[in-house]
Amino acid sequence: MSKIVVLGGGIGGLSAAFELKDELGKQHDIVLVSDQDQFEFTPSNPWVAVKWRKPEAIRLDLNDLMPKHGIRFVGTAARRVQPESRTLLLENDDELSYDYLVIASGPRLAFDEIPGLGPHGGFTQSVCKTAHASLMAKQLESFCANPGPVVVGAAQGASCYGPAYEYTFIIETELRRRKIRDRVPMVFVTPEPYIGHLGLDGVGDTKSMLESEMRERHIKWYTNSRIDRVEDGLMKITEVNEDGSEKASHELKFAHSMILPAFTGIEAVMGIDKLSNPRGFIIVDEHQRNPTYPEIFAVGVCV
């Protein structure tokens, strides 16, 4: 019997654990490790932010769920992946051994890379976590009572752009429903070279489609832009040319802002030679397998 540890209780981790259990049955031990006891359906976070969903509607209790499927659950964060000894050092100082490891940890949210960014000590909001979206929902009524400019988008180094577009259209729709859209100028800020790039050089006709939808809704945008800093109600950005030279600087006032941060790998894998790259993302081959440590696989945005 092999012990297969899955690190991460998000969509990637749960999918991996369930697929492994279906494939291997009772012949092998499947263990799910997560830094929180609840699974959150992250794609619904933008809906939570505008009260179209309640947080409890998109959460599952992993302590209750996993044993029903014959999967052992450990609700303790990993402090360090130790590939040489095939162990995980947990935050409570326990060590969990493995024969195979699937890293599905998701990213570290690098709000700290831009001064003033993020919901914790900064001036922008986030839909990356359900707790972040819940915080936005609590502030929604006060914003709608005294509406002002909205800035939505993604910071340079972001790895996932879809939620920024989703939230843009969701908040725009909610403002129309509340009949205050005409009082809210909207701007979309992104490091993408064009609207609809999505980090994938577009998907089908996303460029013209999304540009058309944003024009129709009177949403302005800045592409090829970096966010230099955020202050209370003010975002300072710089547009750059294709060669990296600075093109123009802008100061954008806002009463509400949701910015997706850059991602890095989690601290538990940072600086491990040949397992992760300088940003902490796991190195994998075409089989999602690490070339140096073939017993380690990785899935999702931790790659």
C-alpha cells in the first residue's frame, strides 16, 4: 500500500483526491492536507461580493466530507515540503510521510508587492478568497449609498484574469439593478497587452467580444499597465510600451476597487532547488510531474 498525500483543499486538491480514490480504491491510502477545514468554490466568490450568493452556500466542511469518501483529512497547514525525506513538515511540527505527493496548494497572494494593495492593510478588495468577498459584501451597502468611481482589474504578475472580467460585469449589473450605474464611472486596469488576452493570448474571439461588451457598458480600460501604488481612494498606474519603456502615467480616483494580485508559490515550497522556480511555482513536465522528484506531481495555479 502506498500513501499518496494531496496538499491543498481547493478545486485542484479535491479533484485530485477524488480521482485518485476512484482510480485506486482501497488499495492505497489517500490523505488530503489543507490549511483550512472548509472547501470554498472559488469561482462563486464574485457573486458573494455582491450578495448574489451567501458564503455558506459555496462552502463544504472537509472534516465531514472526506471521510465519507474514504479519504483521510488533515486540517493543518504545511510549513515545508521536504522532498529529500519524502515528508511534509506541518505547522504543528508533525511530519507526514508520503510515497507520492500531489501539490495543489494554489498560490500565495502577493498583495505585498505593490504598496497599498489588498484588503488587509491596503485599499483595494479581492475575490480570491471567500473571506475577501464576504468583506466586500459587508461594504456594499455603504458604497451604494454614496457611490463613486470603480476601478477593477489585475496587477502585473497576475496569473489569472477571468475573475477580474467576471467581477467587472457582475458589479456593473448590480449597479444597474440598484439604478445608480449612471453615478459610477468604471475603469478596467490590466497588464494584459489587450482586453481579452486572459494570459492565454486570447480564447477564440475574446478580444473583440470583451472590448465590445465593455464599450457598450461605458467601461474604460488601460492595458499594458502596471500599478505603482495605491493610496486611500487613489490608484497610480503607468502604461508601458512593448519595449518596456514608460508611455504615460495616470492617477485614478476610486470609491471602490477590486484588483487581482500577482501570484507566487506558497512559502512551503519557496527556494527548494529543482522543485520550484524563483517565484515558487512547481516545475513539472508534460505529465504534471517534477523531473527531479518523480514522486511529486502538481496541478493548478501552483504550477
